[in-house]
Amino acid sequence: GGYEYTDLLKIILSRSARSARLTTHFDLDFPKKPQTEPYYCYKHGRICKPTTEAFKFLHRYSLDTLRRIREFAAVRTDARVLVVHGDSREADFPPVDGVITSPPYVGLIDYHEQHAYAYHLLGLEDRRESEIGAATNGKGLKAQEDYKIQIAKVFRRAAQAMPAGGHMVIVANDSANLYGDIATLSGMEVEYVIHRQVNRRTGRRAGEFYESVFIWRKPGGV
Ligand SMILES: C[S@@+](CC[C@H](N)C(=O)[O-])C[C@H]1O[C@@H](n2cnc3c(N)ncnc32)[C@H](O)[C@@H]1O
């Protein structure tokens, strides 16, 4: 009907659908087949059972989503927010002071595939052929070289929207050590690199994950 917050209900439904999938707890990101029987769980170190009902997730995420909205309402301003569902190699960037981004990495994830439930539930257009670094294309040398070129295209475009001296902050787990070359290809100066350990919330290797924060500067300016 004309209920005002159907978009919010869809978000709750989509979050619940992700959690209610028949997957193991230690492989939420890359499930290979439905898990229908109890199994030894590497994450919890015991036998776990796949979920048999979605209601508890709907309940949990309804409350959690309300809590997040309340938290956000306290800091919300009337700043204009624009979301563009586009290929960042071609999208028009409005003029910005700086950029903060968590780009896709090479050969790690097929985002459309991993979030197929959300694309279906939210009626989003499937644009998987535009994914940069898609896992289906592997992480070999050829994939890495292509990734550097494609992602640098995005950074060059974003840099055009920034003033000289503006900063770009990029979060990535650069295991193949590509970001030095990518900075050069993007015409950016590397100002600082921070390496930090991340406590993974999910997955088998929880707690053993590192990522880098690259701080780049657009040449020129003061
Ligand atoms: C590491 S994730 C970052 C997710 C985001 N920071 C968030 O919290 O939702 C990388 C994202 O880049 C998207 N992506 C991949 N190729 C893209 C492209 N050509 N244009 C725009 N986004 C792309 C992926 O679909 C994925 O959502």
C-alpha cells in the first residue's frame, strides 16, 4: 500500500535474508552450497546448526535498524546527500574537497553474486559486467595489471573533481602490493600509509586480517 517506510522495511528484509541463508558461520561471504545439516563450525569451535527460521533475524534487525536510525538522527544535518548507482569510471563526480573510499580489490569478491538476495529484493539493476577486480576474473598477473588500469581510471576521474592539494583516503588490503603503481598511474602523491589490524566480525580467520589506509594528495596547491 502507501506505507511511508516501505524502503526501510526492504532494508530490514534484505539484512535478515542475508543472515537467514543456509550457510556455515565460518563462510558467510563465500558459501559454496546450501548447508542443510549440522556441521563442525571453525568459527565457534563446536557443532553448529543451520538456521531453520527467519523470524528471529527479522526481529533482531528491526530493533537494530531502529537503533541505528535513532543514533544517526542525533548527528544528522541537512547536508545534501547524492547516491549514484553508476560505474565510477564513467560517472560524473560533483566538485568535492576530498575523497574517502573503500574500492573493490583484485580477485577477491563478486559483489553482485555475494549480494544476489539484495539485488532481487530491492529490484536493483544487475551491472555485474562493470565490477572492477571481480573474483571471476581471478587474481593472476593479467588480472592485476588490468585492475591497476581500471581503478586508476576511477581515481583520475575523482581527482579531477578535487582542488590541487586535496586529499584522497583509500582503504584496501593491498596484499599484491599494487597501490604504489596505482598512485603513479592516478597522478597522485603518496603522503602517508597506515597499516592496521582489523578484527573481522565474520569468517574463519577472524582477527587475522590487515588492511592499509593510503593517504594521497593531488599535486599542486599549498
Ligand atoms: C570494498 S566494497 C566497498 C563497500 C562500501 N564501502 C560499503 O560500505 O558499502 C567495494 C564496492 O565497489 C563496488 N564496485 C565495483 N566495481 C565498481 C565500479 N566499476 N563502479 C562503482 N562501484 C564499483 C562493489 O560493488 C562494492 O560495493
